[in-house]
Amino acid sequence: MGIVQNQSIKNTIITFLGFGIGAINALFFYTNFLEKEHYGIVTTILSGANILMPIMAFGAQNTLIRFFASYKTQKERDEFLTFILFLPLVLIIPVGSLFYAFYDQISHSWIEENPTLKPFFWLIPIIGLFMAYFEVFYAWAKVHMKSVTGNFISEVLVRSIVMVLLLFVHFDLMAKDTFIYCLALAYLAQVVAMKLYAISIKMPVWRLVIPQNIKEIIQYSSFIIVSGGVAVMLVDFDKVMIPQYKDITQNALYGVAIFIATVIAVPSRAMTQIVAPITARLLTEKKHDELDQLYKKSAINLQVIGGFIMILIFVNIKEMYLLIPKDYSGGIWVVFMIGLSKFYDVLLGNNNSIIVNTKYYRTVLMFGVLTVVLMIVLNAIFIPLYGIEGSAFATLLTVAMYNTVKLVFVVKKMNLYPFTYKTLHSLGILAICFFLFYFWDFSFHPIVNIGLKSVLVSLVYVGLVYKANLSPEINTVIEKQLKRVIR
């Protein structure tokens, strides 16, 4: 796993840096520099943009990764890259036109419950457009096995810009309403930076030629819209539904809890950047054994790393909430439920990359659509009854169901297995660490408590993982770090 391990480690470091900046923004700057109302508006707009992004991209980012390796000559690849740049316009133009033509009707249910959202609702498709083309240019870099810089632009650049904008708000250099409008500029900067990097890797050859396999491309892209829509809706649609039933300030509380839980998926996001094109290549070349090995390695490595992050969050969650304003409390159960759903995602390794690059993706996607319908129904039931905790519970149920179906499908149809006996050992280590440290609280300042407990948990967890030899790659990293410390 040379290139995978190398770029995954770099991507993990970059992604954690980005999440560190994001943590400062989400937990401290947003909560102290903005009103809950403005924070709720930001959460709603970005979630809506995330939902529109797969539609506006027309699945081009996945289509590029899926078919790029199948073109053998440089001329064919150049023509395909150019075609992919124009493919999203097939949906961007009609979707954008319909959104603004029926703006009042589309925005009515949200604005009726939360009228303060009205001046900003139109930003949703604009930011969605920027997100869509960012993903296209990022895929351009990925197929050339260059994922690190794009990951930096994705995870660090936009969050750094938002941090600067929040500081402007804090020092009265920018109004809170202006800050929300400037979010669109942050995502514009992101896509421009990604475009410049992508064309520095490979300058497009402006030769617009319709590929011979256009029917297969359009069919795949159409299903990827559904796939991307399902994946995004399982993550973001709850934040879009909450303002329909509750005050938009509840989205601010939910956003804080979601951000904390999402950190669990950081290693998965980092590894996927480089594993996805390798998975597509192995499937194209029909190298089943290598793919099975990659599947198992990605699953156990992500389980160990993601589990470590999850246990640190779970045992420290009470102290974390003591560090943010009291009116943001009440989201601890949301963190637990969303955290478990993220960990289930992590457990499956490169499962998604396998499915979207096979002939079986259509069947799984159709079930995904039904799962989203179920999620919407469950949210409509539980949000009015239990607020944000009800929304988190609905998300946990639907994610668990959807992931189980994907897991069984890959096992039955492709004879690929992500789990080994090491999976049970890893889960046992997580259980030991949780029950040892969750109920153990120090009487110091929350920051000191978090630091002490994190050190103790780390020593126990890393020691048990190393002793059990769950992952040769992780053990190698541990040994290298120990040698550096000794030196």
C-alpha cells in the first residue's frame, strides 16, 4: 500500500489540520461571534448547498474516476477530460433556472417557519455550484494520483477563509449578515484554487468530442446523482428539515454536535481520496485478490484510527461541552448517535468505492432512495417529538440500515469481505477503553481534564492495538514514532 499509505497519511494530517481550524470555528468562533440565529442560517445554507451539489455536478467527479482508466490513448483521455468539464452544465443550467423561477414556492416552507432565512436562501444553489465544480476539478487531480494538494484546498483553505471572516465580525469590521454572503466568496476561492491546481497537473485540450460510450457515461452519471444525493441526504438532510419544524437556532445546537461527531470520519475521508481511483483500476483490471486485500486493509486501518478518535470524543464529551457557551448545551446524545453512525461508515473501508465502480450500483442505489424516503419520514416523526435528538436518532437508524445492505451486497455479489477476527479484537479494545474512562472524571479545569484523560486513553488504546497487531501498517507507524521519541 505504498502510494495509498503515503498519500493517506498526508491527507489525514491535512484533514485533521482542517478539522482543527473547523473546530475553532464551529465550537468557539461561531458560538461566540455570531448569534445562534445566524449560526443556524449558516448551517441550513451549507447543508442545502451540499444536497444540491451532486445534482449540479451530474456525477461528473465519479464518472471521471470510473472511466478514465478505460481510455488507453492520451488523445482519448484528453477528449474525455474536456467532455467532463462541460457535462455538469447539462443540469446546472435547468436546475438553476427552475430554482430562481420558482424561488418563492421552493423557499416557502422554510421561510414561513424562519423568516430571517429569506434574504439568504438564494445563496444555496450558488454555493452548490461552486462545490460541484470543485469536486470535478478535484477528481481531475485524483485520476492523476495527486490528491494531497486538493485535500489541502478542500479542508484547510475554505475553513481558513471562514476563520478570517469570523474574526472580521468579532472586531466589527464586518456585519453578521455580510458574513453569510461572504461564505459564497470563500467557496468561490476554493473552486478557483482547485481549478488552477488541476490544470497545472494536466492542461485541458479544448477538443469537445462526444465519447463513443456516451450512453454508458450518461447512465452511470445519472445513477451517481442518485448515489451522491443519497449519501449527502443521509448526512445533511436532517439539518435542512429541522428549520421546517423548529426554530432555526436549533440548527446551531445541532451543527455543533454534528461537527464534533464528524471528526470520526476524518481518516475515511482522507484515505478515500487516493483509494477510490485505485479501487476503480483494480475492478477494471479484474484483480479480485488485490481488491479483497485492499478492502480488508482499508477496513481495519480505518476502524483502528476512527475508533481511536471516537473513543477520545466519547470519554471527553462532557468536558467539551463545558468549554462552549451554556446555551449550546444539550447535544451530547446527538454526538453519541451521529458518532456511532459515522463509525459504521468507517468500519466498511472502501465499500462505497467498490459499489460505485461495479455493475451492481443500480440495485444498491435504488435501495438508497428508499432509505432516504424512510429517513425523511422518520425525521418528520421524531423532530416534532424530540427535537434535535429525534433527528439524530432517525439518522442513526437509516444509516445503519443502508450500510448493512451495502455490506451484505458486496459480500454476497462480489465475494469480498472487509472483516476478520481482528475486527472483533478492535471492537473489544474500544469497549474496554470506553468503560474504563467514560465514568472517570477529574476535578480540574475541563481543558486539563481532557488533556489528562486523552493521554491515559491514548496510552492504553495504542498499547493494546500494538500488542494485538491489528494492522502491520499502523504498527510500523507506531514503531517509527517510538524510535523518534527515543532518539
